[in-house]
Amino acid sequence: MYDKGFSAIEKSHQRTVMELRRTHRQELDRLRQEKDQLLEEEADATQAGHTRWVKKPVFKKPNPVGFGGFIGFLVFWVFFGQPGKNR
């Protein structure tokens, strides 16, 4: 009588352990797939960012009209005097 009881408990325990192992294996597979997908997405985003960065011009094209910015202002000042004042 005890042997049958222990045998039933042992079989139940083995089924439970097998089910836990199967569930654990499925969860690991799912997590590996998710990790691989996220790594692939991150690699694609990095590549896209790198491509945009590489395509950016490193140097600005010179202004065809002449100097721009502060240097242009100084050139104007030297040749034409203070802006806004009549000579």
C-alpha cells in the first residue's frame, strides 16, 4: 500500500519537474529570440545613425558671395564705415 502511494507521488513529482523544465526551456527560447531581435534593431539604428553622420558634410561650403558672419561684418565696416551712419 505504501509502495503504491510513494510511486504515485514520485510520478506526480516527475511530471511536475518535467513540466517546469519544459516551461523554463520555452521561456529561455522566447527571451533569446527577444534579445536577438532587440540587438538586431539596435544594430540597424546604429548603422542608420552612422550613415546619417557619414553623409553630413564635414566642412561648410564657402559663401560664394563673399565672407559671412563676423568677418563679413568687419570687411563691411572697414570698407563702408559703421552700418547705419551716413558719411
